[in-house]
Amino acid sequence: MLEAAAKEKLQGRILDIGCGYGVVGIVLKSTFPDIQAVCSDVNPRAVELAGINSSKNHAPIETAVSDRFANLTGMFDTVVSNPPIRAGKKVIYAMFQESYDHLSANGTLIAVVRRTQGAESAQKYIAEVFGNCDVISRDRGYWVLKGVRI
């Protein structure tokens, strides 16, 4: 997903939703120093670790403890996610829908889903919500999906 996202020439305000300890947001901030990276997770310890890792890697990010978009404000130009597949379709599909609602015009959702864990159905759902969804990368069973808010 990081290689595919790096080819997208990201700019503006980027959200790594479900950031865990911050790898995706930190790598994107390091790759695109001019972006405003926000990393959020429902787990306070994960968000704390994302902040620590941000400092250690000299990649300043904003962090937030948030259940999806509950504690986030403003719009985003890109939302990236390695969604918590084990949380179930109801949770990750809500993340996709809420991402659409919080993206600026022409904003993008980039998500990685393993083929054996529902990549095809996730692609169809994102296409329903966004009106489009491309597979921008396939590697070792992982699909990187991209929906653009039109």
C-alpha cells in the first residue's frame, strides 16, 4: 500500500485511520514532507506509540484517539487505511462510508485488503459509495483499492 500511495503524489491533509503504531502515516509524512498527516486509532496506547514513533523518525504528525471519525474535525484530501478486517464488514464498510463523507472534492480513499479477506467485495462496496474504485496494486494476495470522491 505504501508503494502504491507514494505513486499518487499525495498533498494536503492526509488521514491514516486505524493507524496502529503509526507506520503508514509516518512513512507518508517522510515521503511527502509538505503533507499534514493525521494518525488516528480507537486504541489510546496505539496513538501514544504513533506519537513516539513520529518523534523518533523526525516525521511530525498529529495524533487523535478516535472511533472512526468521532473525534476528528475538518475534511481530508486523502484517507489511507489498512483496515481492521477482523472487526468485520460492518465496521470497515462504515469506515469507507465515513471516509467518503470526510473527503474534500476529488479526495481519495486508499485501502489495502487481502484478496482472501474480502478484497473483491470491498472493491464493490467502495465503488457503490464513491461511484468508482480501482485496484491500483496487487501484490502477494493484497489489493490496494482507490476510490475518488467526485
